[in-house]
Amino acid sequence: MRSMNLSDKQRRDALVGLERAPAEAEAPAFVDASGNQAQSARFVKTTASTAYERIVAEAGGPEHVAAILVDGDPEIDFEDTGRIVRSSRRIFLRPNGDIAYQVRWQEVEYDATGNEQRRREWQPLEANVSAELPVLWTGRYIEKRKAVGMFVSSRVYQLSHVNGLTYEFLHGMAADLQRRNAFMLLGGGPRGDEPLVLSRGGLPYRAFLEGRVRGRAYRLALHLSNLELKDVP
Amino acid sequence: MPRTLTFQLFKKRETREFKLEPTKIDRPRLYGRSERLPVDNYGNALQSAAVDERGTTVIRSTGSGYLDAAGRWLSSADLRPVDSEGRPLPEVPSSFQEPIVLEERASLDDYYEHEISSVYVLHGDIAAELLHIVAAQEELFTFPFSYRGGHSPERGFLIAGRDRLFLVSGRRVQLEYLERVDSGRIDEFDEPDEPELDFSFSAQRSGRGRHEGDS
């Protein structure tokens, strides 16, 4: 289980466990007509030798491709097409088909209408949940009734204690949230106003803590959201 | 012609039908999007490919499918979906093919035990009327929802937004109540051993690591 450095309303912080809540129902499996389990497999469709660019180059231009397709099957690699692929490694090819050994990443941003806004060197977001700066209890409660019309939970994680002290720490939070029947907005960064990023290069999410207690047992769920409930403009 | 969902609501011995058009809501439509493009040192766009386990074949595209125990390909028509107990899963039609009956309710706590994967805003002449009905409920209308049909429908919910009616769908997750004895363990990844400091400076003396000032 991964860790999360979390602070409470008294600004006390502790390292607690964080784990994605598993789905209640497993994904369906597939069997054949005899009831035996079918195995998923990946296979080769096209190779570099049958790439369109290579066929065009060999034909001497796109206007000659139809003729060589009639005369033969340059688009099929009879050695490799259909071969099962058990493992593979990603590589990148230059426009001329050569393997590129030094790859940089550009980030291209588009607006909601699909127009390009800017390009820049891609910088991965750094994780901010188990860093020295704890994830902050912002103090902003959001009633559950109001929250249901504001955002949706794309991911749900469960927090867990790792010793007696963190048990009391988390149980207290859960009891407070249940009493108020509300979420607590959590935030990253020194002012607690940044979205949470769980791993380096990961997506940012707004985080809302939900708590329930049942006697001495507690349940704290971290709801991650990156989508508000609103219509497209 | 846009597709419509038909919602049926039984009220005071009469059945009201609401035919509404769903429009998908996602981040690109609301906020825009960004994409990462691989480029070389000269800014030329690169294409993604793969090299196989032998390291001899450059693969441009792959497909996927299923094999039987003997390694023979199985067509989609030969496949039977089953659950974790091996029981056949029934096929459900697309939610566009049959009316969605609004009779089952879910509490807010029940709703919050789901991860939501799809969000649609519902449009139509009578959307405002159904929005008013949904907003007045203490609980949420819930129903099985499958956009394309298949074997494992998601759970759909009608949500009243500020001035729009939304249909959201997702799957339930498992959350547990933890007692003091249910202490978890954070995975600790061992830091790699730090290399020993080389006071012999043998690399520099052999000329491999010349620095300014070295004789």
C-alpha cells in the first residue's frame, strides 16, 4: 500500500496508508464453447517492412502504389503477421523509419474547441501526497447533498492507519466528517490549494475526504475528481 | 438523428415518459486537452512502435484476440462471458433500446460507494420537468445502464445539477470499516546502496575522467 502524509484540522500530520478501493465485481472472463477458459493474446498486424511510407518509397510515389498492390502483397509481412507477441518494448521511429535513440516530449495544449493553444517541453508533475509537506485539511466542508451536484468521483481510495496513534488520528477525522455529513476538501502544496498528484507524471485531481464510523471502527474514503457537473459551453 | 433515452416514471397510477438526448461530458469538452508528442533533438515528430521479445522485428501495430487451450484463435461468436464463479453472464440490451424505469432509489452514501466513469447531460423539451422531479427527491433514482449493451452493465444515477439534469454511470467499489487491529503496512522500497567512495581516484589516474587541474 502507498503512503500519504496527511494533516488534520489541528495541523497535526501523520503518514497513513492509501490504497485504491477494489471493484466489487470482477471483470468478466471468457470461455469457449466447451467451457474452457480462453486466454487473451496479442498478435502482430503490421511491421516496419510493410509500413505505408516504405511501400510508397519502394513504389516511387503514391500514384504507383495501386499497381504494386495488384502485382503482389507488399502490405503483408508473411513472416510475422499474425505471430503472437508475448512481450514487447516501446521504441520510437524517425520519419525515415530509423529508430530514434534520443526522445524528448512536447506537450501540446488544445482548447475546448480543439484549437491548439501552445506547445512546450513536457514537464511531469511531481507527486505531492507523501512528500515532506503534508496534504492539508483545508477546513472547507462540503455537504454531501451539495457535493452530489458539483462533481463526480473518478477514483476512490481508502485510508488506513499503520499504528495506534494513526488509528486515533484517522478515527477522529472520520467521526468529525460523519457528524457534519460532509466532505472535507484536501489540498497539496504549502497553502493547500493545489490538486493532488499521486505519482510522478500522474494526473492532478481535486481530493475530497469522506468519513464514517461504526462504534470504534472507521472508514475514510478519498474521492478524487477531475470533472465538474456542468454542461459544455 | 440524435439517440434518445426513454425514462419511465410511475406517478399516481399513471406512467410518464421522458424522452431525452444524452450528450457526453468529459474533460476535453469542458476544459480542453493536452497531448504528449515524442520528438527527436531536432523537433521532428516520431512515431511510436515496438520491438518484439527477440529484438529483431519492429512492430507498427498489433491486434488482440482470444485463444483456446490448444492455442487456436477463437472468434467473438465462440466466446461466452462468465463471472468469477464460472456462471454465464446474461447479455443486456443497450439502454437506448428499452425504457429505463425509474423506481429503484439509492441513498447518497450508496452513490458515494461508486467510481463514476461516464457523465452525460440530458437535453430535451421536458428535461426541465424531470430535473424538477429529481431535485425534489431525498434519494437518487438508480438503474442498470449500458450504452452499447453487453454483459456487465454499470449502475446509472440521475443527478440534478444547478440547471441541468445529468446521468452518471459507474461501478461500486469495496470499502471496509477498520478497527484498531486492522493496521496496514506501508510498502517500503529499499534505497539502493550508496556506492563506496573511491579515494584512490583510479578512474582519473587512468585518464577516463580527466578534470581541469589534473596533471
